Amino acid sequence: MRRRGSAADGFLLCFLFNLLFNYWLGVIAFILWALFLLIRIPFYYSLVATLVWFGVALLSTCMVIWAVNSSNEEPVQRENLNPYSAKNSDVFGQVGAPDDDAPDDQD
């Protein structure tokens, strides 16, 4: 069975992994921040690169979370028709109701 939780479960972890998977955008942003500090290129280049990096990671995270939540249907429970498989009472040691077909020992 699936564990049910809120949509926020795993969002931060997924977002951090998407930041790592899109590391090349982070490298570009880091280089532009370094160039801003060293040779004074315009600030908005480094800011735009950083926002694009976070935006791409956020968009892919939202798509993953949406895909996980869209498949939330419960599987249909079907009766086990295999006569050789173990029943729940055999596995868990539960005693069920007595069979009606069993002969009574009342003489």
C-alpha cells in the first residue's frame, strides 16, 4: 500500500535534487556572480542567471510532484482465486468463522 501524505512531503528534497541535476545552470550563475564581483559586469546578468536556475528546478519539481499525485488511485481489490495460495487466516493466525459444511459431532 502507498503511504498517503500531503503534497508537501518530499518537495524540498525533490527541489534540492533538481538544483543538483541542473548544476550547469548553477555554474553559469556562479561564474556571472564572480564576474560581477571581480570586473563589475551588470548585476542583473547574475541575478537573471540565478533566477533561471531556480526557476527551472522549481518547474521540474512541480512537474514531478504533479505526476506523483496524479497516480493516486487505489488498486481494485480482487478475490484470490488460487486454491494453493495461503489465506490470511493461515498467515496471520486468525481464526475465522466455522464452516457450515463441517459435520457436527452432536450425537
